[in-house]
Amino acid sequence: MLKNYNYRPTSVFIYFCLFVSFSCTGLKGYFNTFYNAEQYFDKAEKIRLQNRGDKLPKTAFDHYEKVIEKSEYVIDTYPEFKFRKKAQLLIAQSHFYRNEYDEASAMLLSMSEEFGDQVTLEYSFWSAMIKWREGKVQAAINLLSSLNNAKINNNEKAKIYMAIAEIYFDEKMESESMDYLEKAAEIIKDPVEKGQIYYRIADLSFENKVYDRALASYQQVIKNSQSKKQVQEANLRSVQIYRLNGDLDKATKTIKGMLLDDVFKPIFGSLELELVKLYDQQKMFTEANNRLESILQDYPKTKASAEAYYILGNYAISQEWDLLGASEHFGMVSREFSKSMYVKPALLRVKEITSYDNLIAQYDAYMDRLLVVDTLGVPSLTIKDKNDFATVIYGLAELESFHFSRIDSGIVYLNQLIELTPNSPLYPKALYAKAIILDEKGDYKESKALKTQIVTNYSQTDFALALINADSTYSKGESSSDLKLIQAEKKWTKDPIIAMDNYREIVNSDTVSATSAKAAYFLAYQYDRLWVKPDSALKYYGWIMKYHSSSDQALPSSKRITFLNQVLSDTSSAQ
């Protein structure tokens, strides 16, 4: 019969009875050894399942090795060992989880040759799992599916369904994975296992926003699971789904009922946070703030209080525009609960606020200089100053619009950039950002005008390409730099000379897009490394530094310029 590949050892009591029934010290030895092997296997499995999806921890890896050593000892030392078949299966499983597929296959074959039809299912099941790990996905699924035609019980069918579900999940086919998990859950008898399977279905469904399926599965968890923690989590998720589905009254009523039941005391803080989110969704900000303050007092140094501080930080930005207060709230997140999932987002928010403050200081300095006019009436900003000023303005616009959700303020800054620095390299980017914001506001007429301007006047930029790719009506029928680059790359292997001409065409017609920097670097690299023409290489490295000094290609270009100039200088001196 097919064994549960999450093997569980026989009880200590049974081993004790077996020990008593045999007076031979040799039998005592092999029973003890095999018992230890199963113990190591059980420990390894526990670690593996806790780290599902991650690399197998070394501890589990070593435990599986102990399983192999002890099982092989028993098999070799005691040929008549009663549990010989079990020992061989443990060895095969342990090799499998250690990614030693050849060794696992060899043991399965040995087991099949020795026990024949007694192990047909075990042999086929684990052979299928090895096929999967070797990349033969469809072959593995086909073999597993064929096993359900055999005369096997429901628990064994369930294990096959779960194996197929695992394969589909690994292949990023979550819907198919959940289908097979449900098949397993429907037929498995053990309520504990049933609850575990439904819990996984529910979590997968929730993550993929399949809320109806998630809710139904969480209800099955509540009905079947023996884990208090899982039941509490399932209830919490259920009210979250009510909220996400827009059933706010039911969510509120359910939460308030749960807060009166001490059974849910471990998740009271999380339930309070759900009420905050319900109030927020209904724009009841006073009630939300009051509830958050209560959470800080009632559940200090918890996950709930950490999240409460994070929400308060965002409220300080969105409701009060109090960046100092926001920073203080965000700073409290890690102090409340260092393992909170909001620690990193809070740190990022602090960095955003710090960056904003620095940009504001620079902005004010530039604005002061703009007010200063020399005796000739010439503004006090050079071209470089204006480009730097544009960078500052765009930084403020980006933070306001896309990080702080203050799109009106963001547009004000973008308008300033467009007005004050029309020759800045950031000009088309500002037009594009403004168009995106206007789309969000529903002002499609002005947005379309800006997009048309980008495609018409800045056709070689990445922004124009993005617009054309999103909406073909913006295309002027001209070949973009991206398309030219693709054509050049295709020609390179067949006709490098013509391909080089194509790369040069991009560089000669486009000084703006990131694609042109790639083309120039390709030319420079070929002249530098392939054809050893340093003068030509320097030409294109220099072109990159002139037009794309902030690009990914700039640093290696700068280094090669220094090196090649030194080489040419040394060569000249030697002559």
C-alpha cells in the first residue's frame, strides 16, 4: 500500500511491546536502531514542512543522513529484519529530500525487485516524484494520475492528490493546485489532516484574492482543525474577507461579537485593527484614530501596536501633513515589535520623509537664487543649475504624487519643472508623469494632449515607446530605437558589419533614450575588446559620458576611458 510520504513513527508503546516479546539482544539492537531512524526521519520531516518552499535546512539534511545510515545498518546486519521494506522506503525518501535522486531511484528499484507487487504503489509514487524533481513535470503528473486507477483507499488517493497539487503549485499553477487540494480534503478521513489541507487551500485562495473559495475553506478549517491558533486565524481571515467583499456591517458585527468572547483573546489586537480598517474604509477617521490609540494602550509591544503606529504614521501624512509626527510614529514600529512585517515599510517611509525634507531645503535655495538677478538682468542659474533644479523639482513631484498620495501638490511641482526648465533632460519624464496623474484624476483630454506631445517631440525616449506600446494610435509609423536595437541584435551573428551600422544609426539619431546608451556601449565594447580600435572605442565611451552620464553604462565607460587614455599615452611616450 502507498505510504504517507510525511511518515509518522509507530508509537513508543508498540516498540516497547515488540522489545518485550523478543529476548534476543540482536533483535533489541535492530529495533532500537530502526526506532532511532524513524525518530530522525520524523524530526527531519517536521523541519522540512516548517520551511516549505525554502532551501532544506542543514539540520534536516543531516537528520535524513542519519536515517539512511541507521536504516542501511539494520538492512545489512539483519537480513531477516521484519520492517525491511519500511527501512528501504525511508532510505529512498531521505535521498529524495536530500536531492539525491539517483540514489533514491536505485533504492526504489531494489525495493521493487525484492518485494514486487507489495510495493508497486510506493515504487510508482516516488518514481513520479523523482520525475518531477528532474524536470519531467507532465510525466510525473501522468504517472501519479494513473495510480488512482488502482485499488487504493481514500487516504492513499488523498496523498496522490496532494502530491499533484504540490507539483502544480511549484509550476505557479495555483488554481489547479487548489483544485487537487480540495479533492484531497473531500475524501480524507482524519479531521486534523482535513483541517490542515483546507487551511492551505484557504491561504492560497486568500493570497490570490479568490475570496469566495477562501471563505468556504476557512469555514472548513473552523469545523475540522484541532489547532486553536488555526481556528483563530481562520475566524480573523473570515472577517477580513467580509470587509474586502464590501460586507461592512457583517464584518463589524462579527468582530464586536468576537471581542466579547475570551476564546479569541489572543487575536483581540488584530480584531481591533480590523475595526480600524473598517472605519477607514467608511472615512470614519475620528473613530479610527481613537481605536488606534486604544490599541497602543491595551496591547503594547505586540504586532498589533506595531501596525497601529504604522497606520498612525500614514494618517499623520494623509490627514494632517505632519511629517515630523509621521516620522516619530514610523520610528516606533520596530520598538514595539522588531519582527513586525511593517518594520521595513516604516523605515522606507522615514527615508522618504528625510529625502523630502532635504529636497525642500534645496528647492528653497534654488527659488531664492531665481529671485536674484544680476545687473544685466540675467537669472542667477546656469544651465547645470537648472538641470539640477529640475532634478529637485521632479523628486518632490514624485514623492508628493506617488508616495504621499498628494497628487494636486505633485502636479504643481511638475508644472514648475515644465515651465522653468523646458530644456532639462527630465522634461519628457515630467510630461509623462503628469499624464499618468491626470489619467488617475479622470482628465483624459489634457492627458492625451501631453502624450501626443511626448510621442511627437520626444519620439526616441522610453516614455514615447511606452505610450506607443500601450496604445498603437500614438505610433507615427517610425521605427523606434528599441525596434532598431532588436534588429541590430538579430543581424549581429549573421552580418556584424551591417549590424554595426544599425547600432551607429541609433546613436546618431537618438541621444535621449536608455536604448541609445546601450547601443553606444555595444559599439564602444566591440571597438575596444574585439577589434582593438581604442580611438573608436573612446569616441563612443565619450558619447555615453556626454549624453548619459547617469546611466548604468557610464561607470564602466569612465573606467575604460581612463585606461585607454593611459595606454595611448604610454604608447606615444615609447615612440
